Amino acid sequence: MRTVQVRDVTIGGGTLVLIAGPCVIESRDHCLFLAERIAETARRRGVPCIFKASFDKANRTSASSFRGPGLTEGLAVLAEVKAATGLPVVSDIHEPGQAPQASEVLDMIQIPAFLCRQTDLLAAAGRTGLPVNIKKGQFMAPWDMAHAVEKVRLAGNDSVVLTERGTSLGYNNLVCDLRSLAIMRETGCPVILDVTHSLQLPGGMGSSSGGAAWLIEPLARAGVAFGLDGVFLEVHEDPERAKSDGPNSLRLDRLEPLIESLLRIREASG
């Protein structure tokens, strides 16, 4: 299996990697606050960490839902996060034209699950030369993600990470099939488990998505025991007030205890 280097963080090198942050950039101050707290926690526990926050949530359930500050303002905030914390940063792009500007700030580009088959988007991300994290579509079989990987590699980029984030199970529901972690590893790519999005209930609250936050910790522990290269967690200090994906976000004060338990499982499972 290839390793993927995201600045000083190696994904796939045998160490559990944490990708964490709020679903969306709610404000400059809030993003910096969360980034600093996450960075402090990760460093105390010796866990390599990449900070994630979206500058635009282009696929919200309702047209009236909060989307974020947009590309230019959002990238400026993420540049401040890098300077303040020293963490690498990742965010998602939605159009091929966003890739060049995003690559000036980001350390890894993320492809949203709904867009994981978009050839031009994958190729544009690949051409930046940055590592590319492709989230598996809720509608995709894990073995079909090999085609998405190939599209990035044909653009001249072998630094690809795959992220499991649940599979549609009827209406307004997802199920996490841990077998997909092993299946997607057959591509030669490191594999991440997006714990929080795997527990989302898309459109489950009518005009917004619901979630099963009470299952975050057990699912994360199961994923680490099964074997993976990192966990992806959306984190918020007050999920009930989060502007996006609060129902499936981990409370900030639960992050450190969860990391402790994951490291113990990782050590025990080898």
C-alpha cells in the first residue's frame, strides 16, 4: 500500500491519523478556536492531525441552510489556521475551476461523496499535485472507487486517499459497512473512516439532516479494531448550535477520551 504525505503527516504509515474540524467554517474566530483546541488535544496524545473545515457546503438539504463564507474568504481563514496551529488543512472543492485557487492554501484537496464520479473535478484536483482525499459516494460500491482513483492517477497524481462515509440504506438513512475499508485498500490507497458522516441521516429532519451522534464513539472504536489508517470526525463544542451537521458531530469535550480509547485499541489489535 502506498503512503500519502500531507506535509508532515503520513497517512498509511502504520500510525493512526486524525482528520477533524467543524463541518463548515461558521466564522473566523470559531474556526480558529476549534482548530487550536483540536491541535492541542492531538499533540497531547501524540496523534498526527489534519484540520478539516468546508468553505462552502454546496449540497445542503435546503436552499435556506447556511453554506459557509465561500472560496476566497474561507481559504483566508484556513490560511490563518495553518499559521496559528501548524496543522495541515483540507477542504472540499465542488468545481474544477476551484482547484488552482484552493491549492494555494490547502495541503490536501477533498472530493465530496456526491461528486466522487465527476471526472473533470477529480482530474483538476489531481493536476494540482496535492494529495487528494476522495470520499466514497453513498451510492457507490467500494470496489467501484478504483475508477475514481484511476481518474486522479491519470492526471499524474498517485497521492490518493479514500474515505468511507456510509452507504444509503433506504430513505434518509445510511449504514456503515466496515468491509469496505478492506475492499478499498485493494486500490493501494490508504483508507479513512469518516465516522460522523457515516452516522448522518440525510434529510432526516425535513429541511436538514439528522444524525446518530450517540454511535460516534462505538463506530470509531469498531473501525480502528477492524483496521484503517485514520478517522475523520466532525467536532463542535456545542453540536446543538452548529450551523451544519450538528446532529452527527462529536462534542469537543469527548474528543480526547475518544482518542485515548482508539489508541488503546490500536495498540491491542496491532
